[in-house]
Amino acid sequence: MTIEIKHNQSFWEQGPQNAEEIHAAQQLQTGLYTIRKDTHIGITWEEHEQDTVFVLYLLDGEMQFQSSRETFILKKDDSALFTYEESAIHGISRTPAKLMLFSTSGSYQRVNETNACFEKLREVELKDVYTIGHSKRVSNLAMSIALQMDPSYDILTLGVAATFHDLGKYYTPIEILQKPGRLNAEEFSIIKQHPQASWQLLMESHGENIAEIALQHHERMDGSGYPRGLLGDAILMDARIVAVADVFDATTSRRSYNSPVSYEQALSVMEQERQLYDPDVLHALHVLVEEKRLSIQ
């Protein structure tokens, strides 16, 4: 795997011959993207894409990238060339950013699809003021829990799935999302459809792994969750982490049906219902709360 970084000058300007050879041999696909601060992106290779090359050129802003071997920062007018890496390369925008992404395959379309998902997520937040920031906080918390469990945990897939776990609420009627107080049985049966809707949207945009995590985020270890009533090890570990992060954020945030409680109080309630959650995930959350190391804003 190779990452070639150019600071303050385009890859195309410093290596025109190499760039032209890549373009001539494989025909680069091109995309221009404007992304918000704290947006997560990933560069991944499928098994049949080992010859795929990515070139990223940052037109504005600042982004941090993490590969299996190094962490690096790109700023305005920096560029990087990426060749095959078994594990995904994770990027996060430290400021609002604008970038050009060139690829020798159609993989760049994933960025377009992610942006489309963010548009749907913004519409969900417009319908339900109590969810504003919820997806971002759940994603940050889920990744913090995962890294507490295992510093080498692959947080890219987890972070994307956690960000879009409630995407299916895009189809939930606004009167249900905005209803003050508890839902009745009929309304609850409608809200319970959102994991399946999330799965359908994410299958189209991000594939089976991420879609399945979103589908399972309301499953519980004792089999009392939904939509499938999965039990124990049948639930994906990423989904178990998202489940804990989701409940914790909902409990510590103001909602139409409850006032927020402290981190310590929320943890205490969840530990009283420990049969619902993976014990390793709950323990990792306990450590983060106890050591005051949570950063989920």
C-alpha cells in the first residue's frame, strides 16, 4: 500500500507523466464534493479493485486521515494518491471542506451516495427537533466505546452505520416524530418500522454490512428487541455497540418524552437492565463515564 502526499501543490502538477499514464490506462472518474465539518468518509477497496487508484485533492478546508500505518492531515491545496490497502482508510473533515476525488473505478459514487443520505438525515432532523445532533453523537460515542474495547477496532464501518442508524425515520410521519409524550401501541408499531427502512436505504447506498448494523440497532441481547427479536451472538457486535450508544444518548438528551439525566444516572439505569446489552460494550461505556473521557458532542 502506498500513500503519496503532496503539500501545497497538486499531484497533477508534480507528477504529470504518472498522472497522465493513470488517466490514459484506466480513465479516471471524477467527483467534486462539499462536506460539512466532522463528516466521516472512507476509501475502501473491494477484492476485485486491488488495482484501483484514488487521488484526493483538497480545494478548501482541512481533513485528517487514518490508514493502518499512519495518520496524516491534508489542508487546502494538498493532495494524496492512494493505492491498495486491505483495511479502509478513514477520513474526517476538521473544518467544512471541498474536495476533488479521482478514482479509476466507480467507487467514488459512494461519496455521492453518502451525501444523499446526509440530505435525508437533515430532513429527519427538521421533522424531529429532538434528534438534531443525535446521529453525530451516537456515532462519536459508538466509536469511543469500540476503541475502549479494542484500540485496533475498525471504526469506519461502525461510524458510518451509527451515523445513519435512524435514516429510516425519513419515512416516519411527522406527527409521530413530534408527538409529545409516549406513543400508543399503533404509533409505536409504526416507529418500529424505521430500522427496516434504514436497511433498505443503506443497502442501496452503502451495502449489506452497514445496512445490517442499522437494521439491528434495536435488537437486545435477551431477545426482547426488534425487528427480528435476535438473541445474543446473533446480533452483530457493531449493532450491539450502536444499541448502547443510542440508548445512552437518548437518555442523556432532552426528548419529548423525557428530561435528560447525567451520564452517571444513565449508566446506572442501563446497568440495572444489563440483560439487554452486551456486557463488554456496557463495561467499556462504564470505563468512559467513570474516567470522564466521553466526548460525544
